[in-house]
Amino acid sequence: MIGCENSKKSYSDSNKEKCLSDDVINLDQGDPTAFQEYWMKKKDRCTVVIPAWDLMSYFSDTTNVCWFLEPELEKAIKALHGAIGNAATEERYIVVGTGSSQLCQAALFALSSLSKVKPVSIVVAVPYYSTYVEEASYVQSSLYKWEGDARTFDNKGPYIELVTSPNNPDGTMREPVVNRREDGKVIHDFAYYWPHYTPITRRQDHDLMLFTFSKITGHAGSRIGWALVKDIEVAKKMVHYLTINSIGVSKESQTRATTILNELTKTCRTQSESFFEYGYEKMKSRWERLREVVESGDAFTLPNYPQAFCNFFGKTISTSPAFAWLGYKEERDLGSLLKEKKVLTRGGDRCGCDRKYVRVSMLSRDDDFDVFIHRLATIKDLKCNQP
Ligand code: PMP
């Protein structure tokens, strides 16, 4: 049996206790606390001290289209993309946001307000990141309208397709699916296009690309994201949205993000120190443990990902997504079944799919992940033991 006692990892007594306790484990949200251990080892290396007299102005650089972007953060973002090779930053405007959630809404506003015909349809291929539904419908804007699955979309008129690659929730690499009209725009969400999650096979070079600090390093609490935007009119509209919405982005957060991103870049080629080496090993080992449980029974399914050559690591590697798209072989509400075991997950229906699938965060703290693996093994065993 795979569980706390017999898995490869050795557990502390408190971990064992937790495995046997009946605490609720929340793997619904993708709170990226998995990497905290790495940052704790850095001790004071990335500590940021900001005197009270500093960073008081709303403004950062009034000559920049994104006037609230700290110049040092802009440099740090460009240097990191250059070092990893995952996205082109040349001839682009960088728009910083309070997380990429705010930037996604800014992009919907920008692209739709520049469209001659309104409302603009918003589509995403299923299974999709459930927050897009809320982002596209919550304010009931007359500029755009949520239209659901991109694969079945056949309305006339302009549309915006959101493409998440690797995809949240199922980890697959994605391309746009609605490619048929000139009045279509694409927002590429590359929250997880980093080498600890997926092989970096090309330098992405699209008109509008979103990235988030949250899912690179785990610093979701800083609320920093950025957009790489080719068209100045789109960048200006996005900045307009952010100006109305929050008059810019916290300078304290930008300063902290700059320090941490610079550390990533500086150490990314030093094997013992590189965050990406650490993150890759961590995610790989979690996926191995999850697959071991799933494959030792006949109850669950997981997607298989092709291995690919990663330009960053210089070798062929596997994919270890931030979420597991777990399926149940029988027609049953898997979310409810896991909830009975006090494991909270996001139901497939929230992602435009069937309830026999759930999205499970793979970015929790170690002890919560251990408990999840233990409880999943119990469900698998229960099912096998049924008459
Ligand atoms: N895009 C995707 C695909 C995500 O999974 C997330 C976080 N769950 C975000 C955007 C938003 O990230 P944040 O607002 O923290 O930058």
C-alpha cells in the first residue's frame, strides 16, 4: 500500500500524525506554497528593506507607456526571459499588474474597446481555468461577453480567445483553436511556461503574453504579473484600465519582485543554487508519487505528457504541471468523493467539463501533499476492496 508509512520519502512523526488526522486539505486553490523551503534557505539574501521616505510617488517613469513600472523591474523581467529563453521581450511594451489576474481583465478591456463591433465574444477551449469565466462575466461589461468553449464557438463577429499553455487545469501545451477570422485576437497566458513545469521548447513570440510572479517562484502574495504587448495602442489601453482600477501597482511589491527575479537569473545556471533545478526536481518527485498511486490501482486516470527537449536544461525532460487533472474511471462526482475524504479540489464542471474530473493543486506544502497522497491511496484501496 502506498501511504505515509511506505512511500519513498521518510516522514517526521508530525507528518505521520497529520496523515492519520482528519484535517481538511485544501487543494482547490493553486496557492503556490510548495517552494517556500527553497526561499527559507536563502536566508537574508533576498531580503528587501525599504526606508519610509522611499517609493512614495504614484509615478515610476513618466516617459514609459506604463508609467508606474519601476525601471529596475523592467530590466529584471527582460533579463529573466533572456536567461530562460521562454519569451521574446524585444519591441514590446511591458505592462506590470497586480497579478496577471488584473492584466487579463485589462487585456479584455483593451482588446474589446479597440474593436469596432461590440460586445466581443470571449472563448477558451475546455477544460479551462475557471477564473476566466468570472473575469469575463463578473462586471457584466457591454464590451465583451463570455461565450464558453472555443471548440464549439461559431458566432459571427469579433472574438478574443484565451490560450493557457501549459494549460490550467490539464497541463497540456495549447495553441489557439479558433483560427478562422481576421477579427479574432488571442491572449496567451504563460503563467506556467517555466522549466520546472514544462520543457521550454521555443521562445514564445505572440502579440499579447501574460506572465505571473506567483507561479514562477511561489510569491503569489506579492501580486505581481506582467504583460508583454506588441501593439502600443493595446498597451496604452491596458495602462488606462490599470490607472482607473488601482492607479498603478505597489512599488514595494515591484521592488521585492525585482530582487527575487534578479536572484533567479543570477543563479539559474548554477546547479546547486538554481531555483529552476530545485523546482524541477520537486515537481518531478511529486508527480512520480502521484502516478505511483494512480497506476497501482484501477480507479483514477491522469493525462500522459510527451517528453521533450528543454532548451533551458539542454536535455529531454518530462512535464510536471502545477495541477493534476485527475479523473475517475466510473461515472461519479470525483470532487464529492474526495470531499468525503476531506480533500478539497476543483470540480471539472467549473472548468467546463465533467464532474468525474477534478483539478488538484500540486503546489501545496509538503505535509498537505503527503496527506493527499495517503488519502488517495485509501480511496483506491476502498474501490478495489468493494464487492
Ligand atoms: N493565469 C493562470 C492560468 C493561473 O493559473 C493564475 C493563477 N491561478 C493566474 C493567471 C493568475 O495569477 P496571479 O493573479 O496570481 O498573477
